Amino acid sequence: FRSLAAKAQASRGKPEGAPEDPEDFGMDARPKESKAEKKARRRAVLALHACHRARNAEYERALLWARFHITFSWVPRQAGLLLDKAGAEELESALGSAGALERSFGRASRGFRLLDGVVLSKLKSFPVMVWLGRGCRDCGRMVTCEPSGRCMPCCRELARRPQAPEAIKGVTMDSGAPAARFTAFQARAARPVEWELFLDVGFDGLVADISSLRASLGPDLAVTKELSGGTVFSRVERMGKRLWERSPEQTICPG
């Protein structure tokens, strides 16, 4: 080992027994962490990862709602046509001077326009899929849209956009007070808060054994012990509608 260490020192051009240079980037001069500090750092990193995953999951759910949720009576806003060269020429003759269809063409209704900047005269290979429609109902760009009628950039913006802040119950609203912010598609608990508990129990003879549930409830049916072991659903509001969703808190506390 000494001979190997001496060769390594010689290769770095440092004589044996010379003091270590703290600015030598080849040497790890960081203070050694204790086990408790390593565990605390690992817990902090895991908490950040969990927060990031939860935020991404909520964003994906909001994006799904923005893409597919329809708040109006649905009407076709776009149609795809598979055209050969003759069909492209016929479609070009059906388009008016403003670029809109003057009559129905296949599945495309009157008034539809070419989407995604397609120019029929520049198409070289056939058959080709061509999309016609009315464009995004939010920004008005003539691009292909999702079933909700919005283009994908508008869906992403709507999923990220927070609504106006709301006061938190029991907190006085001022310049430094925390406020609740939700995006348009995020779920928030309905007030008063309601839960449903789905509990799997065994049998006591021919009836369900609910002794564990009775032990957690008082005479007035108030929860006196932590109630867990089942699946808890909470009543939430999303897009102006009330529905039951799986609660992030799967334990009902006393009181």
C-alpha cells in the first residue's frame, strides 16, 4: 500500500510527507458528515422529491381536465380528411377566397379552415391527412385542438394558471397572511368537510364484525380514537361540481 501511495504522490508531483494543500481540487476537504446529518439530508431530499411528484401529479390531472372537460354543448370543431391528389384539388376548389369552406366537404362542415398552416398547392406526397376546423376557442389560432376545443398550449396555460386567492378560514386577510390558491381544475374540499370510509371487516357468525369501528366511536358517534385501515373518500369541488374523490388523508383523527 505504501508503495502504491508513493507512486500516486509522485505522479501528482508532490514529495512524500509534504503538507496537504486545502485548495487542491483533487483532495476532498469537506467536513465529514455524521450519520444523523446524512439521514436528515436524505429525509429532506425525499421530501422534496415527494412534493415534486405530488405537484406533477396534480398538474397532469389538471391538464387532463383542460384537454377533455367540456363546459358547453359539444359541437364538432374540426375534422380530419385523408386525401389523394384528386381529393386535394377538389378541396381546394371548395375553399373560398377567405380560406373557409363554402360548402360541406366530407366530414368537414361549412366554414371550416385549413389548420396547422397547411397549403394544398405545396403538398407533394399522397395520400395525406389534412385537418380542417374552427381553431382554438380561447386564443383563436388555426391549429388542431383537443376535444375541449382548446389547443395544447392553452390547455397547459390553463392547467398552471392559479385562480384568485381565497381567504383561509380563521386567518385574517392582510398583506402577509397566507391565502389558498387553486387552478381551475384543482379539487378543493367542500365545506363543511365530509368523509366516507370504506372499511373491510370479517364476519362474526353471520353478521359483519364491526367491533373495531365501535371501539373508535363514542356514544354520540364522535370519533374518539384514530380510525384507519380502510379507504377514505372526501367530498370535493372541481369545476363547479361536487364529487367524491380519494382523500389524501387516510386516517380520521379524534374529534
